[in-house]
Amino acid sequence: MNAWLRQTFAALAVRDFRVLWLGTLLSFLAFFMSTVVQSVVAFELTGNNTAVGFVVFGQGLAMFALGPLGGAYADRLPKRRTIAVCQLVTTLVFFTLAGLMASGRIQVGFLAAGSFLMGAMFAFLGPTRQAFVVELVGLAQRGNAVALSQVANNLSRALGPAVAGGLLAWPAVGATGAYITMGGLYSLSVLTILLLPSSPARANAKETHVLEDVMAGLRYVRGQPRVRTLVLLFMSVIMLGMPHVTLMPGLMENELSRPAESISLLFGISAAAAFVTSVIVARQADSPRAVAIFVLMGFGFGVSLMVLAWAPSFGAAVASMVLVGITTGGFQTLSGAVIIRETESQYVGRVMSLTMMAFGGFGLIGLPVGFLGDQIGERGTLMVLGVSVCAVVLALRLVLARHRS
């Protein structure tokens, strides 16, 4: 047992990584609270899936458009300072939305604008945090450290919706208190960053324009077939599968006769399964089996969406979301590890920014998915997403087999 714990949590032996991990956990907790709060507030303001998709679209647009630039700056600028600034701006966004809720002036447009600003910050924050992890731990622990960062993600996915649902259901707190809580969590995350050592800018950063760095990163990925295929696999699964969250409030009310707030329970159960899975697979991050497990989990995610589409009752939907959690937890935990393992250190920020773009892409797709859900129903749309994920994983698995390391 002790040996298993040492292997699973090896990177946490590094003090600076522990501090960064704690800050990551706090910020992810607020982020996953926001996915529930933003969706529920948008749906309750309008009563349709398209509005939810519009709010998600704002975040996705920023992440997708600014992702490559964020990755380039992650490889150029002092990483600690970049993380602190991005988290501070996000803190202000949450407090502003809280003020709008408290004054009764909240509108879907404000929710979308807030999502856009959060997405813009995450476009820089995500790849910078991953690149900072590489600086803080040794080469032998790189994969494990990245996987443990995803464990923090999945733990937050489990706690965030539950906390958000509880705050929304508490009349004395509601959405206003939820936004204040999220702002407070981000404030604490900023304080943890101040405990980390300074990270110098790249020595030759002034010798090249940032757009040259962006193009150099894209050329690097294009010239590395295995890195290119792994990144494309991750982006495709996330962009095609994760927009299912847009459909969940409507699935609750229109198909399962439950209030939209019930999604917090479903998301919480799914995230708990994801967290357990992420802890189990984290020790595989530096093993030869990591890529095979990564691919298997991606295919399983597609299957789980098809199972969710068939769920005849709320209880069946809960069971389906457990499967969603297991597969997404394993897939996302190993994604960064298998990609970074194949990537040269000086390109980590730019390569990981492409994976951040995937989350932006799913936000963009969230709008048409919400529209499709209003046209053919949530169940039919979930089936389309599940089949698409399975098809793309099978196709890219064949490509990956031709580029063995």
C-alpha cells in the first residue's frame, strides 16, 4: 500500500508543486462551480438550451481564439506572475457578476461577457500552469505531476457542482452568494501563487515576436506526427463530447421531469467517479500503458454518452453519469501526461495551449448543440455526440498505430 501511495502521489513530495497543486485545486473548484451556476442562471432567465449554449459560447470563443497566443506567452513570460494576474482578473469577474445578481440587473449578455473574460484568462492560465509544473518537478516526475494536476481537476469536478447546488438551493445565499464564494476561492488561489519561487522570462524572448513563437509551435506540432495525433485525438474528443453539459438542464426538465438544479447532483456524482478514476490511473502516467488507457477511455466516453441518451429515468441517468465520470476522468488525467511526455520542454506551453483550445472549441460547439437540442431533443443530440466521439477515436487510433514512439 505504501509503495502504491508513493508511486501515485510521487510529485507531491516536491514542496513547490504541493503549493501549486493547492492553488490549482482552489481555482478549479471555483471554475466547476461556475459551470453549474452560469448554466442554471441562464436557463432560469430564458427557459431554453440556446441561452445556455450562448453563455458557454462566450467562454469557448475566448479560449479558442486566444489559446495559441496564451501558449506562446507561457513559454516567454514569468509563469508565476502570469498565473497570478489571470486569477486576479477572474476574481474580479466573479465579484462583478455577484453585484449584478444582487442588484437584479443580471442578463444573459452579462453572463456571456463574464464567460468570455474567464475564457480569455484561462487561455493564458492553462498552458502557463502546465509549463510551470514542468519547471517545478524533475523529468522523471513530469508525467505524474501533470496527472496529479488533473486529479485536482477531477476532485474539483466532484466538489464544485455539489457546493454550487447547495448554495443555489439555499435561499439566503442563492446565485449571488455562489458568485461571491467563487471569487473568494480565486482570491485564495492568488495567495498560494505568491508562496512560489519567481519564474524568469525566457532568456531570448525579446529576440522574437510572440507571433513568431506561435508559428514555431504550430510548425513543431506539425512536424511531430505522434504529438500531432495525440493532440488531435484529445481536441476531437473534448470538442465533440463535452458539449453534452449544454443539454443537461433541458434533459432534466424536458425528459426526466426534474428541476434544472438537479444537474448539480448528476455532475457531482460523475465528478466523484472521475476523481476516483484519476487517482487510480495517475500512477500509470509515466508507464508504457498510458497511451492505450488514454485511447480506451476516450472511446468509452463516447459509449457513455449513448447510454445517457437512452436513460429512461433519473436513476438511470445517474448510473450513466457514473460511466461518463469514469471515462472522462481517465481520459483527461492521462491526456496531459501522454502529450507532454512526447514534447520537448521549450514547446510545452505552446503544445498544451492547443489542448486548452479544445475546451474553447467545445464552448463554441455548445451553441449549435444547444440549438440542435431544441430542434431534435436532448436525447437525440446526445446520441449524435456519442457516435461522433466513438468514430473519431477509432479513426485516430489507427493513425496513432502508424506513429509508434
